[in-house]
Amino acid sequence: MFSLLAECTHVVVPEPSPEAMQFYRSGMVLWAIGQLWSLFLPCLFLATGFSGRLAKFSERVAKRGYFSIALYLIIFVSLYQLLSLPLDFYSSYIRPHNYGL
């Protein structure tokens, strides 16, 4: 058993290619942009007063506490996803295709 473990400890790892390093670095940049976007967008909704208008709209339409909260969340998440769609499309479809993945 121990001789089998001794044989498995030496694994040769190839050096990353320049294209692999470029893919990694661009992925880190996209990750940072995604993190900033996920903070910026809700702050933009709050700073412009859009969140308050959306809350008033959902209260006017739903007229009950829990339903208005659910409507607010549905609209907020839908808008957030719609505004995040270009970044998601680029990072999950365009970028891998540029690298032949």
C-alpha cells in the first residue's frame, strides 16, 4: 500500500502556455468586473431613487405586504439579470469561443 503511494507522489505538471495564462488573466479581470458590477448596480438603483419608485409601484399593484415584496423582488431580479446579460454572455459564451473552448 505504501509503495503505491510513493509511486503516485511524482506527478509531472506541464508549464502553462501563453494562451492559457492570457485566458487566466482575462478571467481574473472579468471576475473583478463582475464583482464591481454586482455592487454598482444595486447602489445605482438606490442612488437614483429607482428602488423607491419600484417599491411604491409594487405596493400599489399588489396591495398586500408579502405580495408586494414578492413583486418587488421579481422585478428587481429580472432587471438585474437583464442588465447583467451582456457581461454574462461575453464571459460564458464569447470568451471561451475566442480561445477555442
